[in-house]
Amino acid sequence: MAKIIFATGNEHKMTEIREILAGLNGEILSMKEAGISVDIEEDGATFEENAVKKAKAVAEAAEALVLADDSGLEIDYLNKEPGVYSARYMGENTSYEIKNQALLDRLSGVPKEERTARFVCAIAAVFPDGEVIVKRGTIEGYIGDKPAGKNGFGYDPIFYVEEYQCSTAELTMEQKNALSHRGNALRAIKGELEKRI
Ligand code: IMP
């Protein structure tokens, strides 16, 4: 069975990833489980660049198929901010309660039709022979007027989806995975992996 390392330290993401990639002919390991520790600066201009950079850095340290993702929130009214800076917006150590409130304040008085936003996720796969594949997944939504919900993480409490008329922090993990940017990117990359392993 092939070894597949997912280059993330985020346990929340690993749970989603294992659920969606279940059924692949491979053993999915986190970096920690694979005994790899690599510090990677996410300084690319695009989600794709960052995902490839992370996957390549980990692939250098492991003889395995390596997957890595980069994701974030794009708010159209704010020229797609926070974008690739989503995790670092207002500082890496600032709580999401504060980040989310700051974004709501910046959108104060903006009507719903101009509050469109999306979560984006790029996933890169680096194969042991050096081949690189990247897939992008998105989920469209809008920024609500107030935070709601306790599920998920990050910007979920302010990101609302039309289909459910609630925030992604109010969805169950199954509901979110079925629609999410990461779910869509993982399903796309899973299709490519199934052809190769
Ligand atoms: P990454 O871990 O470098 O991909 O950083 C992604 C950042 O984007 C996270 O720290 C969150 O702020 C945000 N983000 C990405 N995906 C989600 C999501 O599904 N819900 C809420 N926030 C997300």
C-alpha cells in the first residue's frame, strides 16, 4: 500500500482529509505520524504556489507521495482580502473572534449582494518521481451580519451559504465536507490519485 503524507499539522484538517480520501489504495499519514518536521514559509502570491512549495519541501524529506494544501477566504468587496494572508490577517496570534469582528466592521452598511465571498483551497500532490499536480476547490457564499455557530474553525462563523441560509460554523462536518472548498479540491485530487496508485 502506498504511503501518502499530508503536509499539515492541523488535526481538524486531517480528520476531513481522512474522511474524504477514504477508499484510496494508500495509508494517509500526517507529517507528525510520518516523523517529519519542516518549517515552510507560505510566502507565495497564490494558494497554488504555497501548496506546491509545501508539498515539495516535505517530499524532499520523505520518500512518499506528498499532498499539501493552502486555503483562505476571499471577500470580493475587500479586493479578495484576506486571501493568501487569511491565517496571518491582523497577526497569526490574533483570535478569530477579533479577526471576524474586524471584517464585519469593514463591511458595515454593505448590502448583502455586495458581500459575496468564497473559501478557496489548492491541493498539490508531489509524486516520488517528481511529478506535480495541483487542483483548486471553492465554495461560494457571503459574509453575514454577525457571527453564528460553533462548529468548524477560522472564518466559518461569518461565512454564510445560500443553500442552508446559515454560516458554515452551523453546519455539521458532513454537511460542510460535502460542499467545502477543501472537500471539492480533495475530491478532484482523489480522482487523479486513483489513476496513479
Ligand atoms: P492554511 O492552513 O495555511 O491553509 O490557512 C488557511 C486559513 O484560511 C485558516 O487559518 C483560516 O483562517 C482560513 N480557512 C481556510 N479554510 C477554512 C475553513 O474551512 N473555514 C474557516 N476558515 C478557513
